[in-house]
Amino acid sequence: MAFWCQRDSYAREFTTTVVSCCPAELQTEGSNGKKEVLSGFQVVLEDTVLFPEGGGQPDDRGTINDISVLRVTRRGEQADHFTQTPLDPGSQVLVRVDWERRFDHMQQHSGQHLITAVADHLFKLKTTSWELGRFRSAIELDTPSMTAEQVAAIEQSVNEKIRDRLPVNVRELSLDDPEVEQVSGRGLPDDHAGPIRVVNIEGVDSNMCCGTHVSNLSDLQVIKILGTEKGKKNRTNLIFLSGNRVLKWMERSHGTEKALTALLKCGAEDHVEAVKKLQNSTKILQKNNLNLLRDLAVHIAHSLRNSPDWGGVVILHRVAEVLEGKGAGKKGRFQGKATKMSRRMEAQALLQDYISTQSAKE
């Protein structure tokens, strides 16, 4: 079946009935990066406004009667909603979607369809997969590389189509409909059930898809292609942002630009040249500093050797084990770094004892 969220991607809330509620566990990643297992319930509803993950699109977040839904997954014709509070089967519930997350996913997914269609039309570049990430999205294209001119042409074309305000509509076809054979796509999942959804961008693309989409390309606002990265199996990943993500990216970039302007004391157009000068100055200073340290080490060594207090041991030498440090010795010379200087005198005594023992043996 097609869920309510697929029939109306702009729906923000929906009243439905609880079909079942069973104990379940959910594996998540904790704040420390380690896997955590949460105990809760798998809730099945008659229909849902929360999209279950699929088609490269992550699942929605939202609430059922103000109870947080932590994961939504598809199982055949039904969607499983994981909550940590049980819900009574047969009861009427109000389901609300996290609209900011939903609309972001709609913008990125429709943006992917548009880029995929334009890349194929302009340069015969086929999309093999895509990923909707938390901060940016990537389309895997079946080509070992792309030129800067190709990337620029794709970006220009997709934004022209956004300005043309082309409609986007969704149709449902039965499995035995002859038109299914004419629709592009990467195949259906093994457990697919119900009609086939076809997302159509007027005059641009027609593709099988289970995700949520905008109803008009104008809702994408703008698409920015950030560049390309080397992909797997001799393919290329096209990195892009769509809609509100472009605005957030510009806000972050502008904040960085202002901070650099204050630090470098120059306009944004001179930032690169200013950083290059700083790097060159740093390299010169590091080289000069190393030379000075070498000269200083030689001077200190001569001063200590000629000191009237010279007795074979000086405070500048350390015993790493006593001082909770680390180091090594080679050809009668020892070097190390210490972390506990409070035991310095003990280390000096050990060295003095060692020197005295060696002198007695001679």
C-alpha cells in the first residue's frame, strides 16, 4: 500500500487507529559512539503520516499522541513505529511529523531526481545509487571522472528548471500495467507490495520511487553542487545541497568569512593570499627556531661540561621510569620526556649512583 505520507507529502498530522503494539528492541548509536539497545514497542497503525526509510531516503521522526517515534521501518504493506511507551490497539491516535526534517528530505530527494535526470540528458551519465546524508547528499554516477565544465553545466541546468517552476506529480501503477515497462528505475525491493509509485517531473523525468517529494520544483529553491569525489568501482560521487541546506551552508560560510576577515585584517577576496603569506612565514620561523635550538643545545652542553660543579651528572638529564615519562638510550646517551618532575631529585640520585658505580669499576 501507499501510506498517507506518500499520497500527501505535505501532510503534517493525521488521525488513525492503532492496529497492534508489541514489545521490541531498537539498536541505536549512543552519544559516545557505542551501540546501545533501547527497549520499547513496535506500533503498527492503519495508516501513517510518518515515512518509513526506503529508496535512499531516511525515515521520518514525529509523535503519536505526543509520544516520540524513534524509528519508522517498512515491513511489507505496513510501517513499524518504534516508541518507548505502549499504545492500546484499537485506540484513535494523532500522528504528527517533524516537518523540518520531512521537508528537508523532500528537497534533497526531489533534488536528486532532478540532478540524475539532467546528468543523463546532458552527458549520458547514469546514476547507480545515492545517499541522503545528514549534512550533504551524494549521487553516484557511472563514470570514472567529471570535468569542472560538466559539473557547472549540470548545476546551471537544474537551477533553470527550478526557476521554470516545473510541476512534480506522483502516479500509482499496478504491477501488471504495461506502462511500468516504460518507467525508469533501479528495480523494486524483494518485499515490495501494492502499487508502483512513479514520480514525474514535467518534461524532465519519470522514475519509480517510494519517497516523499515536493509538488513543484520551485520548492527546491536552489541547488548547489559542491564538487565531486572519487567513488567505488571506478565511479564518481557528485556532492550536492538543495533548498534550505544551501542557505545554512551559506550562513556557515559567511560566519567563517567574517571570522577570517577579523583575524587576517583583510577583505574576503584577500584571504587566500594572506593565509599563503602566513604559511610561508611560519615555515621560515620554524626553520630559524630549529637552528636556534640546536645552537642553544650545543652552548648548554659546553657550559655544563666546563662548569666547576661538573660531577658527571647534571639536572638536565632525566630517568624516564621514575619521572613517569618515556625515552630511550643509545651508545651511552639517554633521552626522554618526563611528566612527574616532583621526583626529579630521586632520578638525579639514581644517575649519580650509576656514574659512581661505573667509575668504581674502572
